[in-house]
Amino acid sequence: MCRKERQKQMRSLFEQWKQSEYSQRKFAILHQININTFRYWIIKFQKEDSSPEGFVELTPHSSASERQEQICLRYPNGVELFMPVSTPPQMLQELIHS
């Protein structure tokens, strides 16, 4: 099973668990999932679900080595993407939601 399929499967189980009245341990046993693995996914999805949605601030950034102003997109995992201020808004939207 590839990573995306595994994540989709675990997301589905996570959503089912949230709707159930079972403890994490009981739910994991019923679905034959290692409890530590299940807890890993629970924490991961809870962090994702609590991250802010909607618009983020885009600020022009100029570097001493580059004279052109840039926009910096900073993703939650710390990756920064610098693009020219003239980058089309549709491209920015796609990058934000990817």
C-alpha cells in the first residue's frame, strides 16, 4: 500500500473513531491496528485539523543578492518558497493549497 493510500485509510479510521464511543485502545483492537501506530495517526490528524485555514499573509521579501522583490510562502513544515511579486494569483492559490 502506498503512502497516500495508507494515509487515506488511516484518516477514514480516525474519523470513524471520533464518531465512536470507543477508547483509542478498544478501537485499535477492533480494527486490528497497533495502538502506537493508531495514536501516531491520531496526533498527526489532530495537528492537521487544528492548523489555521483560510488566507495566510504574503509579504514581499527582498534579498541583498536579488534586487527584485519576492513573495515568500512558508509552509507549516518549514519549507519556504520564494517567487517574484509578479507571480499570478492563481499559481499562488495552487501552491498554498497543495
